[in-house]
Amino acid sequence: MSISCTESGALSADLPNCADSTSISCTESGALSADLPNCAVVTCSIPDAFPPHVIPMNNECSSGSIVEYNTICSFACDTGYRSSDSMSMSCTESGALSADLPNCEVVTCSIPDALPSHLSSLNNGCTSSSTIEYGTTCSFACDTGYSTSDSTSISCTESGALSDDLPNCEVVTCSIPDALPSHLSSLNNDCTSGSTIEYDSTCSFACDIGYNTSDSTSISCTENGALSTDLPNCTVVTCSLPTDFPSHLRSVEDHCAAGSATDYSTTCSFACDTGYNLFGSTSLSCTENGALSTDLPNCTSVMCEVPTTAVSVNTTCREGSRVTYSTSCEFSCTSGVPESGNTARFCRADGTFSGRDLTCGEVMCSIPVYSSMLSSSQCPSGGRVAVDTLCQFECESGEVTQPAIISCTSSGQLEAGVPQCRETCGSQVCGEGEYCGANVTCLCVMGTRTTQGICSDPCGGSCATTEKCTIETESGISTCNCAPGKARDTDTNQCLDAVIMEGTIRVLNFNGSEAVYSDALGNTSSSEFQEIAAPLVEQIMSTFSMANVIPDDVTITSIRNGSLIFTYELLVATDSNPEELANELSVFIRQHLESNGGIFDSSGSTTFLADSNATLLQVVVMDECSDPELNDCSSNANCMDHNMAGGFTCECFSGYRDLFPNVLPGRFCFPNYSEAANPGAALPRNYVYIAVGIVFGIVFGLMMLCLPIVCKRSYVRTKWRQTYEEKSVYNSTIAESHNDSIDIAV
């Protein structure tokens, strides 16, 4: 080993660590001054304490250990730490480590200068632009109303990078239901059904007109993604009807009864009881603010002015005064007897009095209708004569029964019956009600011959000239019904000329429900047709009963689609002009429906609401002579139609004798007794009664079964008799001059 002194004055190397002398000399003794030196390896000491976070990578290099020369020790920093110093050193020949042990510094991570929007740090050392050391954990949270699906906790890794990106915050959203509650509307375009709104957004809602709510109408989106409250529910506005209606006022619909509540926009229709007029609106509705659109209407009694009477007429009601509906007034003659009109009349629902003015005439006697074989210049057949008139009768042939001269008494009755002509018929003399017919045989003019040999009419001769005697099939009761072409007037109980009028009515509502057409209603024979037609017939009859002319019959002929369009026919008995009457009734039904909100007389259990614009009634024109069932001419007579004048004329065939040419022309046409003919063929079809007998009784029963059908058709399907001609079916003057019961004498 060689050590020298350097220029700096220091040794070039440490002195060797040698225990032995490295220098020997040869002594005088010839021996070396010392043993040769032994060399030991140079060692280096590892510090007893390492710098913090430094760890040896070699076991022999642990703290406090000794390493030999040229041994290399490697070191490392703990995880999360790093060093800029040399991490490897060796033991030098001088016994010193080649370098100092390294120093480890903690790894740091930088928080971005700007955090994502709406993100906040939950740690003070983790704010934006801050630096955190290895292993430090930072927690973050989104602002209220925002959320994230990213990790909200990150740490500083050993590499100096954050363990994850900072979380991104998205605004919380709330979903509006796909279907809003009924009658609810959004006031914001972005708050419609099925839409999504962001946190803290507010939606306002409102109920449709006519609906309201007690719930909150404003909701917002909360931080948890739920709406702040349920959507509001809307309930319909209701209006309360008064518990007491004005007197005689009634509701047409069941849901509009007194004291009930109706929903918004619901319309209630009202009508007055029969005999009362409605003042005010016929209908009202429930408004959006819960109030009725108008006050209830009032009903005032129909008033009729008592007719002014002739001097000869007294009345129980003061003339010219006004009386209320249904008030009855009695009329009587101060002198004489009632000649025409009615003795009892009442105030009707249309403001007029029923019946006709009473006229009084002098006491007169009615002369029964007698055959053309009998004559009287003073007392014509079917006429009327004054009191004390002497009627002298003569026969064209044969002898007259006694007394041949009778007078009209002050009681208005003939002092005796009209005499008869006892016609010589071969070896016989025909009696009362007989005529000399074919084969020189006395035959009955009407009816059949009884077991006593007397000609008997089942009605006892009580039928007027405008009537005919019919027998009820089941009861066997004989009745005087109107003859073909006639209908009974309810005021006078007389058979007047009949007219059929046709019209249509459109029904919108039936018993509070919409009127809906079905195929079954188009079939007149179906039960559905009958069930709805029957109550409507009653309603029409009841309504027209308030008019001046009361229909004798109403028939529903068809129902068509268009809500429900009813075609109906009225059978009216009157002596007025048919076209004027049709117009009068058309105006009446329209005015009635308008004033009653489209309601007929609803006193029954069924209510019809109709379009008040009802069609005009049209007179049905028919040719009676075209169908033998529509006229009552004898089978031995010609039927001549009057066309537009109305009615028909009967005229016996040439060679046939007309027994009643003045009052019943062409009804009783018999062959002259000198002609041989079948007696049955001589009798008029409509008045034949088969003689009593077992065999003929069966035929009689069959005829009676068919008779009501024939009578009904004849009764209904006859056009108007507008004027009377000289040989008309029934002479109006004569018909009006007789009582309901007129005896026919031969």
C-alpha cells in the first residue's frame, strides 16, 4: 500500500486498517523485523437508522449492517414515496459508502384547477387546484338537485395520479305521468303529459272550464327525482237546484228534480203542468262558477175569457170575465130550447173554451126520417116543425095508418108517431118497417123479422142518419157507430165528416235518454215499435186535446232514422175547412212544443222531447169509391167520387127504388116488387142482418167477427167531406137538425 501527501496537504488515502506492520526490515539478526502482514477486507458500515420511508433491497444492507468492499447496496422508497437521489451505492476501498443513503419524499397528486359543474369537495384539502399526498382520499358530492353515477371518492395513487376522474354531476329530473288526471291541463309547454322536467322546475296546472280542485295546482321537481306532490284531481262543478220549484213547474229530466245537483254544462228543461203557461226560459244550464245560468221559469194559469152569449142564453160565469184553466161554465136557454152548441163548457189549456156557443131556438119537433112512399107537405122527412104545426100524411100507394094527422106539442114532441104506409103486396099488406120486395113479398127494410113477425133493428132504430148499427162480437151489444166517412165529434157527440191529416215529429230524447234508432223500430209489427208508439199516441192525443179540435184517433204509421222520426195520422171530426184546420193544428203543435221546451203533455210516465219545428200537417186525399169498404153505398147503387171536393154520392141503379132519396140517397135501393129478384141482393151490404136460425146464425157470427175490421177501415181511411152536394152522402142541414137518435119510418 502506498500513501502520499497530496498538494492540498492531505493524505492520498486513509491509512490502511491493518493490525500488522506493513513494513518490515531485516534485522541484524538476520530475521525480519516482523512477520509478514495479514490483509483484511475493507468494510463499510450501513447507518443504524435509514432515512424515513427508505428500505433496503438487499438483506445484507439492512440498517446497522456492515458490508464489504465493493458490495453494492440497493435501496427503494416505500410505496407512495419517491427519491431523486441515487438508489444504489457500494462499499469503497476506503471503507466508506460511495454515496449517502437516499431521501424519500411522499408522492403528491394535483386536484384539477376547476371542478366539474355542480361538484363540491367534502374535504378542505381537496379543493380545486390543491395538492394531496399519496394515500389521501377525497370525497366529493353533487350540489342539491344533481346526481352522479360516477365514483364520488378518489385517492392519490403511488404514480402521482388520481385514482379516478372527478365525478360529473347531472341535474335530477322528474317524470310527468303519461296521462294527466281527467279534465286537467298544463299551463306550461314543458310540463305536458309524459314529459321530463329538471330539478327545481315548477309546473302549474289548471282544471278545464267547469271543473275545479282543492289540491295544489303548482308542483316542482324535488332533489330526489320525485314530484313535490301528486297531480291535482279535478271534480266537475255542480249546481244545486232549488228544493222547491215554482208552483206547477216540473222538470222534464229525472236528473233535474227539485233539490238535486246537476253537473257543469248539464241542461235542464222545464215545462208547466197542463193548463199553465211558462214564463221565462224553458231550459237552463249549470255554469262554470257553480251557478244556474238563469232563474227557474214561472207558471201562470191559462186564462179563458168567458164567451159573450146571446140575449136568450144564461151562463153561470160572468160574460167577458176571465176564468182559470179547467173552470166549467154552464149555459142555458132563457127561452126556447138549445138548438146547437154546448150547455157545458170548460176553459181548455190553449186558453179557449171547449165546445161551441150555445144557440137557442124556438121549441120544435123533429120529424123522423120516413120512406119515400109517405109524404107530408107540412112536415118533410127528417125536418123540424114549429109548435102547433099540423102534419098531414099521405101515401103514394096503399093506405096510411091512423092517425094520419099529428101535431107538434109545446114540449117539442109529436103527439103521436109518424103513420106508416101499409103497402099492398100481392095478397099481403106490408106493415111497419117493411116494403114490398121481390116475389111480391113483404121484406124488412132494416134488421130482421122477429119470432113475432116484426122487423127489428138491433139498435132499436136509435141510430142517427150519420150512424150505423153494429154488434160487438164478444159482448153481443149493439152500438150506433159513425158511418163510413164520418167521425164522432167529442164536443157534440155527433158524427161529422172525417178528415185524416198526416205529419211527422222528430223525437230527440225519450225518458231522459237520447232517442236512438234501431232496425226493430222500423218494423211496425215489432214489440219495440209498439212499446214506443203506444205512449207517443197517448202524448199526442193528450196534447191535441188542448186544441179547439180534439182528434178522434191517432195512428203512428212509421218510425225512421234521424234521432227518431215518427210519421203519424190524425183522424179529426169537424165541419171546418180541412186545409184551414190542418194549418191551425200545425201552428198549435209548434207553439205548444216551443213553449214547453219540446215536451208533449208529460202527465204520464213516459216523456218525449221533440224538435219543436214539427212538419205541417197535410190532408190525406182518398178515393172512397175505389174501395167498396170505404163507402156505404148499396150494392144496387153507383158510387160517384167528388174528387177534390171530398165525399161521394150514392145513386140507385135504374129500375131500383130508393126508399130514402132525401136523407140517405143510394143506401136503401130495392128492386121494384114487380121484378123478380133475389131479396138478399136487394139489401144494402152495410146494413144486412142474417135472419135468426141455426145455419144462418153461424154465418152471422162469422160476419160479426169481420165487421169491426171493416168498420175500422171504413171509419179511419176516409177523406174529408168539404162540401155537401144535392145528393151528398149526408145532408149537413138535415144532419145538424136531428137529435142523435132518429127513427126511420116506412
